Amino acid sequence: MIDRYESITVGESAELIHRVTAEDVRRFVELTGDDNPLHIDPAYAMQTRFHDVVAHGMLGASFVSTIIGKYLPGPGALWLSQTFEFIAPTRVGDELTVRAEVLEKIPSQRLLDLAVSVTNQNGVDLIRGKGRVQVLEPLADTAYVPPPAAPVAIVTGGSRGIGAAICRRLAADGFAVVVNYRSDRASATQVVAEIAEQGGRAFACQADVADASDLRRLVSETRAKFGDATVLVNNATGSLSTKSFEASAPEDFEEAMKINLHAALAAIREVIPGFRRAGKGSVVNLGSVTCDATPTKQMCAYTTAKAALVAATKCLAVEYGQENIRFNVVSPGFTNTRLVSGLSERARLLTKAQTPLGRLAEPDQIAAAVAFLAKDDSSHVTGEVLRVNGGLVMI
């Protein structure tokens, strides 16, 4: 094992973020057998001073183990003792910030004394305490070499359509995949199940990519579950609103920019630190054929936002190239997804007729292009737009 003890300093800290879900509580009950009705029965909890179910205090405290085992001090840690003060209840839906800080080092015994805390999204202290951890000394003749970790990819809007196809393809290519979704939990869970059936690794993470705190939690939960992501696929796209320019309000443009540009850039900001720790990273942004060809009528807001995303991708490719962080765009043509299901049959036939290959794209074909740019196979490709449109646009 790597001897991390010498490099740890007093005052060093680590933290992770986790949103407590009803599923967390259910699984905790299954694991521990603690089915206290205060935690699972709203009718019972309503009769108490809490007026609603309260998550197990040790559920929140258990994430201290995650920090100790993965981050501070990390592999080789032996948790010796802990005292907790449970100050306020943890509720389902709370966003927990779990933090550990080194108070003292005792080199003679390779010990660390830690201060730990758990706070919610309002900054309220839920748990405080102190713990003692020993860092095991590696044996020279039996040095531990950890197995290579699977590369980790975050796919926003990964619960259906092109996003779901990208998740399945990346998992098949050996990535541990985070299937992000905003509201369609059932579809995201199904994608995870399909990946697991094929022997892959994935988990579903709810987060609204337009919300900065949700993005921060998405990246934190990814790191806690799989480690730092080295691939980000910005696939989440808002609804395709069709309005003439004169009928469009400034708010229509702001909404299109918020989802298609600003959310993508905010997600990139969150993953950059992990990319740097890994020494590499690949961002694949999903563009649109509307930016490559003569624009479609009454889609000015959407097309403008996607064009801005392409420009930003090229700027970032220049800015981060020296750090081995790559930025590219996959620009799909019309694809058989729910997003284009509203097209009339006449429009679909016309599009096919105008496409040299004579057909719409399938989500798996878009996913294959994304996978190429995500993997090291494309390690010398950055700042590019890879068009997957059946020849509809040739540049």
C-alpha cells in the first residue's frame, strides 16, 4: 500500500456531499435491521416532536467512514475510536456535507486525531465529533498494488434517448457510469439495471444540472462512489420550443442558454479539479445539426445556445490543452428519440430524403461517436465537432 502518513498535515481536511433519499433509509433498515417506526412510519413519526420521519443518525455518520477510508487518510486507514454528538435530526431530502479535519498527528503510533462534522444544506449542524485513526504501515516485502480502477464517466440527462444509449455504451467499454437524471427516476434506474445485467457498473444520481448545488453534489457523490470522473458528457437538453423570433421573449433565449450552455459550463467547472488529480480528462458536449446546416425555422433560441456551446468548447480546448484535458462536440443529426417524435410523418420523410444515407440516426450511433471521444483512442483530438448526421451536412 502507498504510505500516505508522512504527507498528511495538521489542518488537512476532506469533505463529501450526499443527499439523503428514502432509498438510503430503506437500505439502511435492510442492512441493520433497525426498523424503528420513527424512521419509516410517517403516522408514528407525526405523533412525536419531530412531526415527520427522521433518518437514522448513524446513516449520516456512516459517511465519516467513507471519508476516512477513501480520502483522509484513505487506503490503509484503521478507524480506532469515535465520539458523536447528534445535534439535530437528519431528514430525507437533506443535502449532507460531511467533513473531517486533522487535529493532531502522533507519529510514534501513526495515529491521526480527527474532528468530524455533518451539516445540512442550511448550514445546520447535525452531527459533531472526534475520532482516532491509525494509518497502517506497509510491509516492504508484501507491498500492495491496487488493481487499476475503472475510468469514471458522468452523463447528464442519461435516463433516456441518446443519454441512455451513451451510458450503456460507455459501461460496455469499461467505464463506471453515473446516470444523471432530473425527474425520471424510473428510467434512470432501468438504465442502471440494464448495465448491471451486462456486468457493468453504474448508479443513478438525481440532480438538476441548472442548479449549482445539485451539480456540486453530483460530482461529490460520483467521487464517493467511484472516484474522480475523467469523462463528462453534457447531454442534458431542455425542451425544443419552436417559436418565431418575434413571438419569442428574452426569457426563451435565457432558458435555452441556461440549460444548453450555462449548465454545461458549470458542470465542467465542477469536474476540472478531479481531471487535474487524474492527470487527464475528456468533455464531450452534445451539439446539434441546426448549428451545422441552414438553421431550422422557429428554433432561434435553441440554435443560438447550441452554437454558443460549440464556441465555448473550442475556447476551452485551447485553454486546457496543456493540462491534457480535451473538449469536443458530437453533433447529431435527426435521431430516433422522443425529442423528435413530435415531427410530422411528412417532415420525417423529407428529412430522410435529404439525407444521403436515407435514414434517421439511432441513439446507439450517436453513443458510439461519444465513446470514441471519451476514450484514450482519441487522445490527440480536441476542439473538434464530430458530425453524425448521415451526410446531411458535409464540411
